[in-house]
Amino acid sequence: MTGLGTALAVELLKARSSRVLRWTGTLLVAGVVVLSAVMVAAARSGREDVVAKLGPQAASGDWTALLSVATQVTSAASVLAFGVGLSWLIGREFADGTVQGLFALPVTRSAIALAKTAVYLLWTAVAALALTVGVAAAGLLSGLGAPDASTLGGLGRLLVLGVLSAWVAVPAGLAAVLGRGLLPGVAVTVGVLVAAQVSVVAGAGAWIPLVAPALWAIQPSGVTGPALALVAVVPLVVVPATAWAFDRIQLDR
Amino acid sequence: MTAVLQVRGVSRLFAGGAGVRAMDLTVEAGQIHAVVGLNGAGKSTLIKLVLGMLRPAAGEVLVAGVDVRTAGPTTWRQVGAMVETPLAYPELDGLTNLRLAARLHGVAPAQVGARVDTVVRELDLGACTRVRAGRMSLGNRQRLGLAAALVHDPRLVVLDEPTNALDPSGVIRLRESLQRRAADGAAVLVSSHHLDEVARIARTITVVADGLVVGTLDPTGVDIERAFFATVHAAEAAS
């Protein structure tokens, strides 16, 4: 891949100055942490309407409740936030018109696309870690006591859910290239969320890569190892396709 | 003279008939070649074909003897271009944008600082180095984009409407820069919809209309503007 190192250095520099990535990540982490903590606090204070909405697991108002709410919120919010972030990372080149400057360079556009994906995976991993630490801190500050092994396992699953959600959202990047802008990526992200919901309702969740991470994080016994590993197929197929499409693109619209 | 850019029988048409048809054009080392034509004449399509932004339906484009469809980093390292929008990220300041452009154009990290300093002086961008591109005036963004295209001392310079939004001082800086670069052996291709200050310094001026090369102008002529319109109108009458 010609110029991948240079492309990576350039994309890291751009990402470091990006308010979009900073604020999207911050809003995701703050949103999940605050929403989870408030919901559990409401459940602990005896709000039956909240318990009815969150399900029996939340009624206890303990670590299990906190993790249950955090996992449910994260499963949807992280895909949305990460999809928006990736749409921006790639689609902004079209929206800002800078894509024209990415032609006639010794650094190939496929290298630039792969560098953008690498930066995206790094950003999402940092966000997933911050989210997990934030939820743990919220639990401790709420007086839930020291986490036991089961709680630590739940926090670990929350971290993995965040990482895998980033994998699930990579079609947003391909859509941004094919649609030449941010909005197609955002639209595909919403489509991924809708497809995931429909899959769950239809009872076909465990073997659908788009929903397997969320189902596994909520109920680990419901998703087998091979079904979870199948999630890797999404980036393994979509990322090379994105790099190829970005390399072959013509500015004919 | 060595032909750095050769456009041979290139065609690319869009729905509605716009584009370029069987166009031929050569830019030699040390030459400034201007392509002028009215809006929609096919200038930008030609530039995009040269830079690989569009693939020709027929014909070929050679840069330093290499077909742009198969050109690799060795070829593209020799090219500096700006088309329509400057390569300037609004959240980054002028200096960072230029460093980034230098890296993307293949300048070794150790040489980036010196190259950036040189082009900043050349285009008088000193006051913009610490200003975010998003806060720059249109003219300064244009200067920044031109600097980004020239920072690596390209052997082939390709600029589409380079004087857009430039103030008179910027036009003079660009004109002097291109003249110096051509004197040092660079091949320069500029497009313009009018006979601006940069088009007038060209050694060769090619007139395009309706996607075709319809004539050339003598850059030393006394009434070049009149000759331009006469050429365009004659082509329209013949079509």
C-alpha cells in the first residue's frame, strides 16, 4: 500500500484537531453514563414507571441494573455515534471539496481510506474505553460498592460491545464514498440500526453480525463464539471495498 | 524540449454533451501553457482528465511519459495541482495545512519545514501561518491552496482558474512564482475563463470551445482579447 505511513500520520494529525470526533465521542460517553446512572437512581428510588420500561433487571438498582441499562443504551447509541464519526471522517473530503486535493498524489487514495479507517478504529476504541470507565465510575459514585467478578465481566462486555459496534458501523464509510458526502453515511448508519431492530424482532439476532454484539453483551449465553466472531466479516469485507471504491472514484458529478 | 504533459486524442463527454472531444495538447519543460475558454468550454474537464480525477473514454494522458491510468508515486510526486477547491482543512492553521500537503506530496519529513518556509515566503503567507483556514479570507485560502500545490517544487504544475479570489498582490506573486518555476524547468498548465494576468504570461495560449481545441492565441499580440472572442465566435459559427 503506497504511502500508508504518510497517510496515517496525516489522518492522525487531522483527527487530533477534529471537533467533530471529540464532541461525538464525548456526547456518546456522557450520554450513556448519565442516562444509565439517572435511570438506575430512579429505579432505586422506587419509580415503578421507570422499572416497567427498563425491565426486571433494572429493578434491583445495583451493578446488574446499571450494566443492563448501560449495555442497552450503548448497543444503539455507539453504532449511531460511530457511524456518524466515520461518515464525517470520509464524507468531509467531499463536503469540504478537499477530495480534489487527494488526487495526483504519491499517496494513494486507498492508503488514505485505510488510514482513515485505522484512525476511526483507534478513536472508537478510546471512546469505548472511556465509556466503560465512565460507567464504572458512575456505579462507584452512586454507592453501588466494589464491583465483584460478575460486574467486572459485565464491564468487560461493555468495552467489547463498544469495539464491536465500531466494526458494525463501518458500512457508513463505504456509503460516504459511494454517495460522496456525509449524509449517505449517516443514512446507512440509521439503516444498520433499523436492520438490527428488525432482526431482533424477527428472532434472527444471534447469527446476524449487526446485532450479535448487543445480544451477547446483554445475555452472553444467547450468542455462541462463532456467531460473535462472524461480526469480523463486516469490516473484513467492507473496509477493503471502501479502500477500492475511494481509489477508483471519479469526480464526475 | 521535453514534453512533460501530453494529451492525445482525449475524449470524455457527459450527459447533455459537455466535456472534451478528441483533444490534443502538449506542455513542455520550461513552458507555461494557458488554456482559455468561456464557462463550460471543457477546461476543467481537461484538467481533471490530466490529474486522473476522470478517466478518458478515448485517448490517453501521459505525465512524464507515463499513462495517468497506471501512474504510480514516482510520477505523481512530480505533479502539483489545484482544481476549484484549495487543499485546506478549515480546522487546521495555514502552517499545519502546508506541512500536511508537503507530506502528501512526498516531501521527506526532515525537509518539510524548509519547503514550507520557502513557499510561505514565495506567496507571502506569513500572516496566515497561525490562522485556521476556516477563518481565512477567500483570497488567502486560495493562496494557501496554491502554496500547497507548489510546496514540493513539482516538475508539472496544473492549476485550474488559479487567480480566482486573489487580490492584485496575490496575482503578481503567483505570476512571478510560475515564471521562476518555468525558468527552472517546470512545465505549467493553467486554465482560465478570461485572459487574466497569469494567462498572459503563457508562451502558448490554447483556446477551447465546446470541448474542442479551436485555435491558439499569440501572447505577444496587441489585441489579444479581441482575437480570443474572434476565435471563439468563429468556432461557434462553424459548429
